[in-house]
Amino acid sequence: TPVFTMSQFSSDAVPSGAISSDATPSDTTPSNATPSDALLPSADPPIQIQVNGELKICAPQTNLPQLLTQLGLNPRLLAVEYNGEILHRQFWDSTQMQPDDRLEIVTIVGGGTETRL
């Protein structure tokens, strides 16, 4: 199930099954959608979450590693703050996205200046 940013949507063209910025929960599936157009395999509507300050849409019950992969990120190189708390990696698989969750994702970068002795 794909993750969409709210900025990817214009008011004229909204991908099938996605929520536009002015949508309400009852607007989650376009009237012309067919089962193959559905964003989700279940009848559950997509949920909105916030990632680094941007609104995103994902399937309910998406776990954190799935979300990171859908965002095109390498989970091995990340640290994640979930709803204001640093989330230890051992809890990532069991952490499922819920409506209005807030994530801050940072990339771990090595480096610095080289010191010669």
C-alpha cells in the first residue's frame, strides 16, 4: 500500500483511493473506483499521519518498517521519534501507524573532520 504526501495531490486529480487535502473520512474512495483501484485490500479507509511535519496517507495497521520502506528510506540508517518519544528499534515491527501519529525521522550520518597526528 503506497504512502502519499498531501502535496502530491491537486484539487483536480486525486489518485484512486487517496484522500485529498479537503476530503472527509467518508470521501476516501472515489465513486468510480473499482476493487482493483482500491488503495487498501480491506474496507478500512486510509489514515493521515505526519512525517517530519508533512501530512502523509497510509493504510491503517502499517507497521513502522513498512512505512519507512514505502517512503523510500533505508531503515538501517534511521532514528525515529514516534509521537514525541525516541522509538527503540526493537519496537519498530510492533508499532503500527494510527490516525494522527507524528513521526520525526532523521538519517544517521557519520563523518566529521579528519585529524592528523
